[in-house]
Amino acid sequence: MINDVTCVYRVTDNSASHSKDINKLLNFYDNADVIRLFFINKYIKDTNERTKLLQLVKKNEIKYKINLYIQYSDYKNAKRLYEGEGHNLNEAEKRQFAFATQSLFYFKLYKVQRLLKKMYKKIRL
């Protein structure tokens, strides 16, 4: 055991993974996906397992990006992404995002609902 602090974890307002700029966050996620895909393709030899992992990466990308668009009030891109890639989601996720991208009103309502859930979680803790 080393009885010393050997690393730190910093979250700043403008880092690659915690930016206030949606384009930087999307770029960071895309770059992380490149790394994920590289390791899956290089080290997962079983075709079925590789296919499942690739589908999971795609599904997580879609969910992350739709949620990010919702967080940044970008209805147009959330709707576009859902309509183009929603078939990759499971039924519960499709219902969730179909509601949010059905109209601008529902989009805003969904955003408020997510905010209230976050607040409720913090209050419960």
C-alpha cells in the first residue's frame, strides 16, 4: 500500500467530458465510441458476442445523444435522431423517446419531467 495521494479527479466547467458546449460533448462521445468499437472489433472474436456489443454501443449512443439534445432543448435534432435511429431501441425506450419527440409541447413536458425526477432523487438522498 502507498500511503499517499497519487491521483486526483477534477471536474471543471469546460473539460472535454463536462463541457457546456453540446458540440464538444457530442464530439467527445463520438471519439469514445471510436475507441469502444476498436477494442470490440480487435478483441471480441465470437461473432454473436461482437454483434451484441456493437448493437449495445449503437443503442447507448442514440440514448445519450437524444438525452443530450433534450437537456440542451434541441427538439429538432432529438426528433431527427429518433426518427432515423429509433429502431435500434427497445420498446420501453421507443415509448419514452417517441413521447418526447412527438411534438414540441411534449418535448418540453418531458424535459420538465426529467428535471423533476432529478430534483426528487436529490431530495430523497
